[in-house]
Amino acid sequence: MATLLYKLGRFAFRRRGVMVLLWVLVFGGVGYAASSAPAPPADTFSMPGTESQKAYDLLEDKFPDASADGATARVVLRVPGDGKITDSGAKAKVGRVVAELRKAPQVAKVSDPYAGGAAVSKDKSTVYVSATYKVIATKVSEKAHDALDDTLADARKSGLKAEAGGDAVKVEQTMNGSAEAVGIAVSAIVLLLTFGSLIAAGMPLLTALVGVGVGISGITALGSTLGLSSTTTTLAMMIGLAVGIDYALFIVSRYRSEIAEGRERHDAAGRAVGTAGSAVVFAGLTVIIALGGLIVVDIPMLTKMGMAAAGTVAVAVLIAVTLVPALLGFAPIKVLARKDRARYKGKPLSARKQRKAEKRAAKLQRPNLGARWARFVLRHPVGVLLLAVVGLGTVAVPAASMELGLPGEGTMAPDTTQRKAYDMMSESFGKGFNGPLMVTIEDKDAKSESAGVRSKMAKEPGVESVGPAVLNKAGDTAIVNVVPTTGPDEDDTKNLVKSLRGMAKDIKADHGPEILLTGQTALFIDFSKTLDDALLPYLGTVVGLAFLLLMLVFRSILVPLKAALGFLLSVAAALGAVVAVFQWGWLADVFGVDQPSPIMSTMPIFMIGVVFGLAMDYEVFLVTRMREAYVHGAEPREAVVTGFRYGGRVVTAAAIIMISVFSGFIMEENDLVKMIGFGLAVAVLFDAFIVRMALVPALFALLGKSAWWLPKWLDWLLPNMDVEGEKLSRRLAAQQRTRPWQRRREPQYRG
């Protein structure tokens, strides 16, 4: 691996113009494909194989007209004080609201709230009007949104309390683009402080932006073909930007180290790609495995997000090992710190500058902060180990109280019109009215069968009311709405769903009709069960593949094992922090959390996948340096110090960059994006600075040489990937001894 990448790095460095031109063509081609591609599809949510999904599929087949309906808005109107919404004056005001809605753009039909009386509350204080649009929610125009807002404003002026819910109502939670800007700005500062060179600092930023541009453009170009919605790019942008900067950072940093050791520039570029590039390739593979493994969950939305992000990570790896060395070829000396450039330009140094250079060289030989920290941990491994484990365990405690849920109007901020409408409906019509259960009854004589089913369900404890059966044209399928007495997120409602589904199975067993239950609460139950069933297979697949990959990298059993255990600590602590902030409301004002609410159901499995990949990144980058020193003859403890001496500062900078990128997304208005950004930021914080920087050296100190133990039979079976460049070093040393005349110096850089 190292030899192949060494050749690739040298080729990219020497043929830099060709390599840059190739990437320019790729960038332009993908960009053109994205600009000419059809619009991406709307967001859809499905869970193949679940009862809720079967019910929705049945409705689409049996009620094609209803399934073709677009977005809906439910306008809730209330008379203040002791007034009645059924009075003539109030009816006139409601009538004007209905008339305005019918004239609004894109509206297909508007219900008459007084027809049948079902839309009027029992105390006659509140009524709701349902408006159905001709288009789906993502296609509702700004004019239509404005018309709905104007209608609500007019109703309020008339003296009514008016609020609206439904997917046709504008949600002020769009991506505003500030996250990327904040992340890039902080990354630029960290890179400048790390490298002391604008060129070196700008190179990782430039290549990361190119990688994200290619990845996002590719997703957009394939959006209509593969069914990738616009929100699919959120995760790809977040992960791609973070790893793109980090991977380029490691290549540039290693190149500077090779130059400092006196290598020729083309040789330094080759060695940088051969060693650090090998770590980049395997680190990228762990992230790709973690993201691609989401396919095991069998939820199309998660699968698409994971595969899109994995593709962007693959692009970042390719750019790191090809475009980065090519750009180094254009500025082989300017990537160095200004104080180190003169001696590499072939210019004689003055006596004063020579003395300064000698002092800097002497200073470089002294232990840096990373080496001193490693030696401290090696002296106190047990204390550091206990402190780190207890600290992370304490932060992880709130995770035991995690409540999972799906985002809805009931979890929105209290000042939004959707939340106000939700609360008004709960107060006037009952808590269960906001989460009715939809029952489908399929039978040749659905009309008569539905009567018996309705009668049995109405007697079930926890049922507020059972609506009339609605038949399709063929008369073989009926829809019945069941309103629970409790709210959508309450345990009693979940128990009611299980009870009604048990009743449905008993009815079918007695040669009755096929009965399926769906709705918000039923959907949540099925969603949670799907995630629970997929968690162990997902963990087994991802951790198993990554374990094998890390065995190839480190040729050890204990190193991958401790890497996986450390990951479990960091992800548990990260989930605990997410619960404390977003569910309990701790520091809610600091992080802009408007409304504490249950954690998004996809968050745990999503964080497990992403954090595992990122955690293995730092494991590979840091421990590869230790392994490199060990195979070149260093004692185990000294190998740890060497790894921190050369890798500690760079890993720290990479972690700070990744934390800054993820933290930028906390500023977004979208609650899910905010939660993901916070979770990933604290996960990287815990994993990089506590697990990898403290637990790893402490465990190496306790394990000693046994950390690198591998059974002889397994050592014989596993191919040697030469990630640390041992074979490469021997090959290059042999070439220099046997063919010294082939060594050719590069022309002196004059740029």
C-alpha cells in the first residue's frame, strides 16, 4: 500500500499540471451534470415491511384519488372569552376565512367546518378548517404561504384567535448557510496557527471545498435517478467538509516533516502520501464502512443519507492522495513556515539567521508538548485511565433516561403557529385528536365488516371516539379513524396501538377481514422497532468489518479491541450530553434550543455509525505513528512518545477543526441539524481529547509489547499492507545504496 501510494504521490507532484487539470475537468463535468439534472424528488419516508407502511401502500392502491392529494393546512379558529363559534357573528367571520382560503394560490379544496358538526368543539368555542393544496408540501409556493399568513392575520384582526398547522404551513427551519462559514473560518485560524503559513493553511481548505463541491454536485446530478432529496446533502456536506480538511492536513503536515528531515521535494511528497496517505486511505475506509453500513437498518432515508455521505468521504480520500501532492508541487517551499523557507531555497544564511536556525533545530530536538503529555500518562497510566473512564461515565448517565420520538408540531417551539394550533386542538377536542389512528379494513364486503370492527374498537379502553367508515369505489376497503383519549407521545396511546393490533389479529384469525393500523403513534412504534431490530446487526457488521480493517493496519488484536471499547465510551458520553441539552433543557439558551423534547429516534443509531467512523480516524492517525516507530525498532513506551511527538499536535488540530465544523451547524434553525451538529461535536471532543489522547497511551503503558501481539498463524494469513511504510523505507534505502547515480536533485525553487 505504502509503495503504491508513494509512486502516486511522486507522480502527482511531478505531473502537477496534469493532475490539477483532471480535477478541474471532474469538477466542471459534475457541476454541469448537476446544473442540468432534473429537480430532486421531495422528501419521502418509508419503512418497508412494517404494518404502517403496508397500510399506506394499501391506501395508495385502493384510494388513488386520496393518495394523490397534496399538502394540507388546518386553520384553528377560536372565539375569545365566553363567546360561541356557532353564533351568527362568529360564523360570518369563519366564512370569510373559508372564502379567503378558497381563493388562495394552489388550494384545491377547503372544508366546510359546520357541515356535520365534527369540526366544532363540544364547548362550541373552537372550530377548524381543513385546506388541501394541489401540490405536495415542498412545492407550496411563497405566494401560497403568504396568502395563508394573510388569512390568519385577517382572522386575528376580526377578533378571532387564529393559528394553523399541517405540512402546508411554512416552517422557519431552513439551512441558512452560516454553519459552513463558521466552520471554515475557525478551521482557517487553526490551520494558520498550526502551519504558520497562509499557503499551507489554505491548501486543506481549498481541497476540502473542491471535494465537497464534487460530492454535493454528484448527489444533485443523481438525485432524480436514485431518489436523493435535497436534505440528503446535509450529512454529506457536514462529514465531507470535516474529513476533507483533516485528510489534507495530515498529508501536508507529513510533507513538511519529510522536508525537515532533508528529503528531496518529490521524494518528500511521495513519502508523505505513502505513509500519511496510507493512514488516510484506511481512516476513510472506516468512515465509509460506518456510513455505508446504514443500509442494514433498511430505512431508505437513512440508507440514502449514509451512502451519499460515504461517497463524499471517498472523494475526500482521492483528493488527499492526488490533488494535495499536486498542489504541493506548485508551492513546495511556500507551504513551510516563513522562518524555515530561506534554507530550502539555496540561499546562504547570514550569521545571525544561521544561529537562529541552529537554535530552532535544537529546540525541535527537545520534547514538545505532545511528547511531554505522553510521558506524563506513561508515568501515571492507572490514574489517567480511571479519571477518563469515570469522567466519561458520568457524562453518559443522562443517556439512560433517553426518550425517543419523532419530530412533530407538539415538539415545536411554543411561539410557532403550528405549536399554538396543536395546543388549541388538544384543549378543545382532546389530546388524542392531534394523533388519530387510521385503521384500514380490507374485505370483499368491507362495509358490513367495518361495522363490527368499529363496534369492537369503540369498547376498547383508551378510545375516545371511532369515526364512520369511508369506503373506496370498489367497496372492498374501508378507512376508519380512531381517536385515542391520550396524546400521540404518551405511553397509554402506544399501549392502545398494541391492544388494537392484537384485536385485529384475533379478528383475522376468526376468518375476518385484513385489518392494518397506521397513524403517527403507530408509525413511531414501527419505526422504533425497526431501529431496535437493526441495532445489533448494524453494530456487528460495522464493528466487525472495521475490526478486520484495523487488524490489517496495526497487525494486532488488542489495538482494534481497545479502539472499539473507547468508541463505546465516547458515543455513550455524547448521547448523554445530547439528552442533557435537548431533552432535559440544560444550557438550552446557550445552544439555542427553543423547546426541550424527546430525542429524534434516528439519533442513536445515526451517531453510532458516524462517530464510529470518525473515532477510528483518530485511532488510525495517532497509532499509525506509534506503529511506525515500533516496527523501526523503538521500545513500546518510546513508540508511544514518538507517536505523540509527531502526531499529537496534528491530531489535536484536526480534532479542533472537525469540532468547529460540526459546531457551526448548531447555529442552524433546523432542530435535527442542530442536534446532529452538537452530538458530533461533543463526540469528537470526547473521543479525540479523552479517549485517544488519554486512554490510548494509558492502555499502551499497561499492555506494553502485548499491545502489538498477533498470533503467528494469523500474522501469516493477513496480508501485510505496510501502512507504516517499513517496506517502502527498506526499498528506498536499498535503491540509494545500489544505484546512487539515479538520485537526481530537483531544480531549486524560485517561486
